[in-house]
Amino acid sequence: MRRNLLSLIVIFLFSFAIGTTTAQTTKNRQSFVTSSMAKKISYSCQYNERMQWFFANANNINFSHEADKILRTLDKHLDYAEKYLIALYYSYGMRMGYFALKDMGFTLQETEKVEAVWKKEESKQQAIAEKEKQEKEQALIKRIEADDIFTKDQLTTLPDIEIDISNMTTSTVFNDKDELMNYDYDCIINKEGHLYLVNASDTLKYSTIQKFIYHYISDSNIDFVGYKSGYIEINDKDIPVNSYITIQFREQRYKHRGYLELTIKKNKKTSRWEFVEDLATKLQSWAKEDAQKMQYDLEAAIYNCTELNNLKGKIQLKMDVYRRVLKSNVSDETELSYYFDMEYLKRSVWEVEYLPLRYSLSF
């Protein structure tokens, strides 16, 4: 009887040891997670869908049934439990991680064991991060010394480029009126703040105004005072670098409600076209908000329409009027001259029709 009692005591103590002492991982490595801790994790995750997802995510498990299968025998897969606990502290931090373990039923001793491992893991990760940072900085220094060019996402501080579009548009540069000023300039701004095209040959296919705008914004502009280059911060120091930048211009046109009808005739003394109507009065009633500017732009459009030179007598015009705005990613938007989609009435023996007129348009 005494011998049987001693056997029962030994079996009980051995069973207790299995649940409390450090167990082995699936790779036969000694784990800081005990079987008792694993069972607490298993129970918590099986009855908490959010924590089960967290467990699966921490262990890169894609299917919920696979996570459930591992959780049911987690005391045989302690490396999964380790990853889960480390990920828990990564996400929640020390304070919230403590309460998460407390909710699972972890004892103070078990929690302290997890936190000790976490602190070592955190120190190791910080050391790795610092090493990677230093390697990255050394690579950057080599590129800077080699006068390399950096992209926008590699910069700590972006280039500062400001262009006065309103001043630029006071220039007289003629272009086809139907060409929208939708331009992209792929440029490099060097560390001295000078701007130039990535491919100088791009200008060969530029229109007149497109080429003018580029020369205005580049360092060849007579009023150029320099832009601020991009910077990369290394060891708390901002270092100017060469960087890529795309400068955009976008013209938008807004059609005025209704169309405008006018009649013009040529002055025999001056050979200039004049309006039969009182243009100022007509425009004031048709477009009160900016009649004076519209009159000036319309007179310029008629003057620059060479197709009218071959016409005689009174010419009846019909036109759609568009307000124009020029926007850029390096400047405030500005108002441009009005755009007139003009037609004239042609009469013949056989028919009466409106034909389009083309004219040169500046800003």
C-alpha cells in the first residue's frame, strides 16, 4: 500500500512538471513558453476571433482552419506561441501587452518571463535597425559624392520651386489658338538650385509657347534668382542633392453660356477691322463680369486673324467664348486671355454657311 502511494505521488509530480517547466519547440529548441502558457494562449484564441486572427497573422498562417488546428495542439508547437507573444508586444507595447496576458490568465511570473524575452528581442531589433540605418546612410553618402540624382521619395526635404506665372503671361508669344498648354517638363534640379531638362533634346519637339515656358522656368531665364534644391538628412544634417522633378502646366477652358454675334468691317484709311456695333456696350450686357478684358482680347484676336485679310465688306461673326486659366504645380493659377472659337458667315449663290476662322493666340 505504501509503495503504491509513493508511485502515485511521483506520477502526480511528473505531470505537474510537464505543465509548468520550460518545454521544447518543434525544432527541439528549449522554449521560454511552457505547456501551461501555451494552453492559456490556445484557450484565449479559440474563443476570441480577433485574437485568433492575430495569432494566424503573427505566424503567417493563411487559413483559419489551419490556425485552429495548431491552436488545439499548441503545447506541441511552442515556436508558434513564441511568435504570437512577441508579435503581441510589438503591436501593443509593454503596458497593453501586460494586460493582454493578464486577460489570458498568465501569472505574474509567466508575464515577467515573456517581458524579459521581449526586451531582449526589442534590443536585438533596435541593433539591427541601427545597423541598417548606418548602411543606408553610407550608401547615400557614396551616391551624393558620386553626384547621383535622387527621386522624390528618397528626399527628406523636397525642392522649393516657385514661378510667377502671372508675370510670365504678360509676354507676347504666339501659338496656335487650339493648342492647350498641357505641358510636362521632366527636369533635374541640381544641388546649386539650377533647373534643366533630363533630356535636352526634348525641346526639339516643343511648340513655340512650350519652349518659351521652359526657358522662362530654367536657369537661363534673365530674372532667375535660383531655386532651393532637395535635401537628404544624414546624421541630423541636411545635405543638398541633385533630384528629379516634374513641372506641370495645365490650361483649363470654361465656356461662356451662349454664343456671341458681331459684325465687323474694314476701315479703308487704316485697313483695320472695326466693329459695327458699340462693342463696349454689347459686351457689358453680354458679359458684365469682365467686359473690358474680353473687349481687349477680342480686338487682339481679330487683329491676329490673317484669314480675314482676304475678305471684303461687312463680315458677320459668330463665336463661342471661353475663359482660360493656367495652373501649375509650382505656382498659383492665373487668368489667361479669352479664347474665341470664331466663325464667319459666307454667302454664295448656292448656299449660306458659317466657316471657321483661325488666329494666333498669345497668353
